[in-house]
Amino acid sequence: MLNTPQDQAKNLISKSQKILILPSSPPDGDSLGSAIALYLVLKKMGKEATVVCADPVPEVYHFLPSEKVITDTFNANRDFYIAVDLSNAEIGNVTHTVENGKINIVITPKKGDISEK
């Protein structure tokens, strides 16, 4: 069983081929630099990584190496996959709504809690 968040992240990365990286919004230097670093590591691992930032990258961060890998669009071919760790919860219900062009996914546990980790 994978207990630590680090073990869970390693497992998800190892079994995934396509990985989407989302810096914070609005973007700051820490999130952009981290996103670029993760992108470069994933590419060296042979993964298909994409960095999408909802907001334009502020001009002050255009000096960052590989800043051009950050895009403002996401072109999914088919499926968008979201993984939620359910080791501490039993799911009672999953619903969704679409509002203003966005999907809201609600996962309600039958018992237990879903951790923010």
C-alpha cells in the first residue's frame, strides 16, 4: 500500500504517459519555475508532459529557461483523467454540473473523509 504522498505521486507518474501540469493562477515565479522543472524531468523520463497556464505568463518571467513550453490552451484528444485517493473513504455518490463553460465534479463519501492531499 502506498502511504506517503511521495509514494503515491511516484506511482501515478510511473504508470502515466500523458501528464498535465497546471501552475497556480495567477501565475507566480515559484509555480512557473516548478512547472517548467517538472516538465523537463518528465520529458527526460519519456513522458508526454504539457504545461497549461490559464493566465498569460507575466513579462517579468519571460527570462525563465524553457518558458515557451507554457501554453494557455489545452488540446485533449479524448479523455481527461482525474485520480482521487480513496484509501480513507468509501464513495457514496459522484455528480457533476456544467456552469459557465466549466465542469464541477462533486465526490461525496459514504463514510470516511477525502483528504486534501
